[in-house]
Amino acid sequence: MTSSEGPIERRLHEKIVAEFSPAKYSIVNDSPAHAGHAGAQQAAKGESHFSISIVSESFVGMSRLERNRAVHRLLAEELLGQLHALSLTLQSPDEVEKDA
């Protein structure tokens, strides 16, 4: 985490690490690219659009849909009140090795 992260991004980091113990993850705040977008204007201080990539053992044996549902359940509060858009890339470590 960096000092330039806002409170929503920090909360995303904390929740993802606690829930999925990721081998690797990244959270990118895409909000500046959507500054004129109606949903971005309603969101909290430039934290409305995120791209999240997670590599975790937690995803082994789960379908793509199950993985997305798990992340959506985890971030339900943020999705209901603050996030306008969320892009997810969710993989198990085995899948990353196959893609390499």
C-alpha cells in the first residue's frame, strides 16, 4: 500500500489479504480515467472504478463464477455504496504457472 491510496482502496487491500491470503495481488484505481462519468461523480472522492487481480490457493477447485461471487460477497458493502465498476482477474497459482 502507498500513502496515495484512499480509504476505499485501503479497505479493499485489507479485506482481500485477510480473506484470500493471496500469493500475489494488485489493485489499480482506474477512477481518474472515468472522471467525467456519471457514476464516478457520485462516488467517494475518486475511488469508484477498480481493477483487481488476485492469485490465491483459495480459488483452487472453484469455477470462474464462484470466484467472482466470493469476491463480490467480500466487497458487498463497497459495491452497494461506493464502487461503480469492478474488473476482476482471479486465478489459482496452478493456472498462473500454466499461462507462463
